[in-house]
Amino acid sequence: MVSDSCKQEFERDGYTLVRGLFGADEAERLREHYMVLRHRGSYEGDDAGVQTGSRDPLRRYPRMGQMHRWDDASLQWLTDPRIDQVMTGLLDRSPYAVQTMIYFKPPGSRGQALHQDNFYLKAEPGTCVAAWMALDRVNQENGCLQVVPGSHRWPILCTEKADTKVSFTDVTVPLPTPDAAVPVVMEPGDVLFFHGALVHGSAPNVTTDRFRRALIGHYIQGEAEKVASYYHPALRMDGTPLTLEVAEGGGACGEWEDGPDGPVAVLTGTQMINRKHE
């Protein structure tokens, strides 16, 4: 399932793209499943990142989170043996599953500023790893993921102000050069696996008629003993829960809360390192 080149790429760049891990028909079924759920109403874990009454597209299609706790299709995807096989091949040990998310990213919606996932998960020892599955064809026009190769070797960086005209979160991380991030073009069913310290984000969806739906699972390395409280209970890849310690700080990836001037990202955790990669 995992070639030597994929493992070498993951170790070198902090990510690897496994094309066609899921079939296009599976991606279509999941896409339609989440659209039905989204149109039915709201759920615990929904986050829009925009003010009530806003005409922002994200108000109509807020992100869903932790669906595996109440939706069987999400739980089955999160613990799918294909994902487990790839993760085990990359990490030399089966991971623990801790989060599901789906971003709908409708036409005209903002992206998410560059960030590092383990800023939120606080997995230790080791780190978290994401499985980011495209449910639509994704490219730069509809806001594909952008990654900074090699940034998984960086520390967890202190955040700085982001441009909220193009990002629904208001914090980002510094880069050594402005063009360090590269786009990842994907087809439905492709899955990008990436390290928890990898700097990544996305630009706005500038199309008028294309969604950029993506299903994301977050996992922690099998030797991890702690993770932030939001991610409990962790699951073994057979779906059984296990007890881990609670890591101090952390929160949902891309979390925000209402501020006096509108939604702001929640700055959490106490272990950020205040230096850039040299």
C-alpha cells in the first residue's frame, strides 16, 4: 500500500499524496452524504467562522466536526483499513484516530491561513498526522491545499495576524520566503497524508460554481500518551476507545470564538517556540 518513494517523500517533505486510495464512486457517495446532512440542519461541532446574519458563503455551509461520534459513515471512513495501512507504512505503527472534519468551501468562500495542526492537537510524544481526502476535483481556482515542503522539521511557530479578507481564521505563521507554499492538485478519492508540524493552508475559492469539499481525519502516532482534551476519546483503528492523558492547552483545528469585532481565532497552548526556521 505504501511504496518506498511515498515513505521517503513523507520523511523528506512532511507529506505524501496517495492517488486513488478511495474510488471516485466512494468519494461521490461521501460527498452526497455530507451534503444531505448539511442541508438537514446544524450539529454539535459546526463552525462557520462568520458573524450571524453575514452573507458569507461559510454561513450557509459551515464546517462540520467530530462527525464520527454520531455518524456511522464518518466512523467507518476514519478507521478505514486503507488509511490504517498507509499510516502504518509511514509511521511503522498503527495510529490512534482522534478527529473528523469536513470543509464544504462553497464558491466565493475564503480559505484558511497557513498553520500547523499540532498547535491545536498537542500530541506528545510524537505528533499528529492528517489524512486529507478530496471529495471534489481541487486546484488553485477552488482553493486547493497549499503546503510548505520540509516545514515538518520546524518547531511549532508563534502565530501572527492573518488577512481576514482571504482567511476565515485571523492568525497565520511566518514563512522564510513568501512563495514557500506549493499547491497540491487532487482528484476525488486522492488522500494527502501530512505531518502535524507541516505548514499548510488554502487560498479562497474564486470560482462561481465549484465547491471544494474535503474530508479530513486527524490521527496521532501510536506511541503518543497525550492529546488535547477536545480529541478525547481517542480510538484504536479497530474503533475501540482508549484512555490517554490530557495535554495542556489545544483545541479544535481552526477554532475561533466571538470577539468584540467579530470572530477571532483562539490562541491556545503554552509550548509555542518563538523562532523561525533558519
